[in-house]
Amino acid sequence: MKVLLINPEFPNTYWSFRHALPFEGKRSAFPPLGLLTVSALLPKSWERRLVDLDLSALKETDIEWADIVFVTAMLVQKDSLRRVVARCKQRGKRVVIGGPYVTTATEIVPGADHIFLGEAETTLPQFVIDLERGEPQRTYQAAERPALSATPVPHYHLADLKRYSAMSVQYSRGCPFKCEFCDIIEIYGRIPRTKSTQQILAELDALLKAGWRGPVFIVDDNFIGNKRNVKQMLPFLADWSEKHGQPFSFMTEASLNLAEDDALLESMRTAGFRRVFLGIETPVEESLREAQKGQNLRRNLLDSVKRIQSHGMEIMAGFIIGFDNDPEDIFERQIDFIRASAIPLAMVNLLSALPDTQLWRRLKREGRLMNEASGNNSDCSLNFVPKMNAVRLVEGYKRVMRTIYNPHEYYGRALQCLKEVAQNGSGSRGTTLRQDIATLSRVVLELGLRDSERREFWRYLNRVLLRHHKEFARAVRLAAMGYHLRKLAEVYCK
């Protein structure tokens, strides 16, 4: 069999980093880890070809080559998924779809021959058997969530690594908390499952063998969901990194209760973690209670942020506006918190009711649900009737976006971050001196010469050279990412 694995296009969002990637000569932030894992579950005798639409267009010759097409998608990729499926069916191909969007979708994707709901470690091998017998089913859904011991090492060799900004690995699935708006607990459950230490080190070995050096994103939705296993694994990860000359630096996502455990924080620093994404959501306690986010109510939010930063981890964070209990001054309160926290890479969303979440079900009961969410965390859309006047809510949200991504505001937070978050520099950036010079040249050309806000850039760079010259490379990276965020605001928040 010849299998074509297709990753649909990812639109312009916070996570796409579309406007920052060209500075480092990259086309996409991360490879499609799900498809690389699916490939590893298929028979060794099958031929494989990966097409990532964030890197290149889907060619007719690719479709013609294939006997069967596998496509996966997140909610934000749904429109591209439908186009891909339609195009492949027009060419008479057998199409298999799966992934988070397909699992929770309120509408069936037309044209797909086979649909996989949930995780595929047990169902995909069964599909192969059924296919060989000539009896493949229309829908496959695992009877229970599989142990991750069944998950193989992803086929990293299929991806054109040099075109990505970072690599991805997964250590765990699931989260113990019960946030009302979250679909992760619906898809992966509230009992976090982890891979063994041997498995995660084998995946890092595979990345090393494939030639990767630089950032590695551990894509778990809550890396510390199973603290006991994480604590056991981290010393081995630190030893592995030391043995191999620290070829990677790590980033991940975690819940805010990370701040409660200094030993865990220090183990993460020692293992090479340099950045963590936190779901802070809101400084309003009533809204946190509404969202059932009790883990954010255990201690002062700002103190928690500072504690994590004190262990050398730069924070990216998610914030949400649009809870029923949000006060009229929520916009100013979000801006003030983001300023005080020295978080340059703040992602602010309008609350969205994702399919099959507790929030979705509640709003449906209340008659407030309007349509399926877009999945784009930046497009200013609402899919439910909010308690606050909708026009006021959207306009206030746009004001927050324009404010926090304004160069003066953003560079100020970046400078404060450089001051408060001391990193020891260990862990390869994966670049050569020549590549670093090329990146700096592109940043200076765009932000220092062409950009209308070039004065703010030069003021920022001058302060970096005077006060934080040892963090120069990190400061340039923050400037590039800030440019992406500002462009998002310009596109969606006019």
C-alpha cells in the first residue's frame, strides 16, 4: 500500500507564529506529530509520503501516487480538512480521517470513507487487519483509552526537519482538573497516562539521530498532570541531556499548581526546560470559580507566576475574556495583570464553547449556544450569547489585543522578562553563527528599517545591549515573536 499522510493548513493564529517564522528562515512552528505517530502504527511494508500544507501545496501527483490517504485535524484546521478530503475523493481515493476535531465534531466530514474517533493505538492496527480481509468498517472507536506503552516512536524521518522551528514529542495525555471550557478532558480523560522513561528517551534518541538540534516542545496539555511519574522521569532526562551535550532545550504546557512545587521546578530547570505555557485565564476569582478552575485559586496568581519565573522559565500564558462573571472592567484588569506579570507572549482569547465540553452542554441547555466554534483563538468570534453586551465584549477584547501587542507595551514586558527570568544558556538553539547572523539581519531589516514602529525597536535593542547583552539572542527572538502578535492584532482587531 502507498499511504499519503496529509496535514491540513493551519491558519494565522497565535500558535502559527506565521509572521515570526520567516525571520529564522522557517515555514512552520512544529511538525504534525499525530501523523508521524500514525505512520509508525502502520505496517512496515507500506510506502509512506507526508505532505504538510503549512510547508507546501498538495500536488496532483501526490494524490495520484497514493492508494490510501490519511488526514488528521484540530478544530482550527477543519476548513482545510474538508477541502483536502473533497479533493482526494474527486480523484477516487480511499480517505481515512481522525484527530481531535473529528472526535468532537458536531458535523460529519462529507466524503470520508473511514472515521477514527479518539486515540488510534488499538483501532488502527484493527483497521489494517480489516482492510486486508476486505472488510474495513466505516467508524472505529476504541473501547477504552489506551495505555501509552502501545505508542510507537514517531516517524520523524518523514518530516523535513530543517523547515520547522521546533520539534514535538508527547509524554502524557489527559489532565486531572475539570475546567468547564476545556475539551482535553473530554478527549483524553481526567486520569493522566504517561509513557515510560525509556519511551521518551527513545524518542529523543530518534530526534538526535534524525539530525535535530534545538527547541523541543513536549506537547502535553498538562505536563505535570501525573506529578509522580514526571518527577521520576526528569532526572533521567537531565542525565540524557548531559550525556549528549545538551542538544535540546525544552518547553511545555502545565497547570499553574506547578508553582507549588519548588523541587519539581528545579528538576525541570536542570533537565533543560526554558519555557512553559500556563492557563492563567483571568485574575477575577468569580470567573475562575465559574470555569471550575480551582487550581488557580489556591494561591496568589501573580506570586505563582513570579515563583515559576524565578526558576529560569519564561512564561507564555493563556487568558480568557467573556465569562459570565466578568465585571465591566475586565479588560483593564487583564491588561494590568499581563503588565505586572512580565509575560511578553500573552495569548488572550474570547471565551469559546468547544464541542462536547461542559461549557458547550451548559450553554446548550440555557439556549445560548449559536454555532460551532472556529477554533481560531484570535479572530474575535463568539459562538454563544454572552452575559455582557456582545458588541462591548468584542470591542473591549480588541482594545486589550491592541494594547498588549503595541510595541511600547510589548517591548517593556520583554525587557522586564529578560531582567526577571535568568536562564543559564544551556541547551542548543540548533543554529550556526551564520544562521544567527542571517536571522538578526532579517529582524533588523524588517523591524529596524521597514517597520513604522522602528523607533520602539531601536529603543528596545539599545536597552538590551546596555542591560541584557548576554541575553541578546533571546531578546531578538522575543522581538520577532512580538512582531507576529502585533500583526495578529492588526488583522483581527481593526
